[in-house]
Amino acid sequence: MEDRAIERLNDLYDYWMPQVTDTAVYPVDCVFTTDELDTIDRYKTDFETMVSEQEGLWIRDGGPTDEEWEAYKQMLADSCGMDQLLQVYQDAYARYTSES
């Protein structure tokens, strides 16, 4: 591996992973209904674009104040379908865990 890749992995394990309290991940084999897939198609791209853009700004300019964070979450809910996406993923996960 390239030296920088090794350094990133070492940083991940040395600095970040000790902060992780739950290593569970969203299962990749959840099944979505047609309506859920329509909701994902409708909102996911805009949501991810907005998150990426804001993340870049915060990396460049520094993190948000508490007020900015609350306004950001409200904007994601109002304009980017965050609540609808969360509900779709939660419903699919609930079905997945009830059948396991």
C-alpha cells in the first residue's frame, strides 16, 4: 500500500475507532418497497449533495455554531427530504430485523 494509505488506516484505527461505540452497520440486503424506492429516488441525490457541500464549507471555514447546526438540520428536513429518507430506511430496517 501507498505510504499515505497506510497512514490513513493507522489514523483510523488509532484515533477514530476508539471513539466508536457501536460498529453495527446498515445491512445491505434490506428490501425496499416500490414506494420507498420512489422516495429514495426523489430525495437522496439532493440530500447527499447538500450534505457534501456543507461538509466542504465546514472543513474549509470551521464547524457550525449551535444555531447554524439547528438551522442546517431544519433545512435538510424542509428542503431535502431528510425525514422521509429516514423513515424509509427505518421502515426497511425494521422489516429486516423482524424477519431475522
